[in-house]
Amino acid sequence: MPYRGPLSKRAIGRFNSCVVTLRSSPRWGRLVSRRLTVVTYTGRRSGRTFSTPVAFRRSGETVTIGVQFPDAKKWWRNFVDEGGPISLQLDGIDRTGHAVATRDEAGRVTVTVRLEG
């Protein structure tokens, strides 16, 4: 079912800005960065570079991003089929990897990133 929530693009933009600010804060940055990162990718159609904060789980060299309300978001669609390159800020450094998005029978979307050396 498509997401039809009350959030506007402006409200989402403000929230994302707050998350990015919290990640770089001396007081809260370390705590927030354990579960939130910023992904940077190039749009398949536009060729433009985008960055967005996301929640993640990490196990070794694999990062899993569960996309909340996937029908209201477009960024993950850059990684369907064969996927594509992505970078993430982890442990204070930029890491690159290959991301692939999958959607299950229930409509949940997961982006799996295999980090590069």
C-alpha cells in the first residue's frame, strides 16, 4: 500500500538536516552515528549526486538498510536489479560499496551494501 502520510518534502528535508547535524555534533555524534549514516550515490537517470541520512545495521563488511515507507521514497530505486555504487560514512570515514535493493512479498524494501576493502 502506498504511503500517504502527512509529511511534506520540506518537513522531511528539515528532519534530514537535523539528523546530519546531530551526527556531526561533539555531544551526540558518536551515539547517533551508531545507527544512522549518510549514504551518497549518483542518480541513474539524472547523473546527479545525492546524499540522504538512513538507519542501518552492520555485520562485518555488510550493511543493511531497511527502507521505511518505500513507496514514498525514490532513492533506493537506484539500486534495483544489479544495484550500483554507494558510499556511506561509517566510523568517521567514507566507505564505498555496492548496493542492491530488494522488495519482499510484504512490500518491505531492504538495501544491502557489500563494503569494498
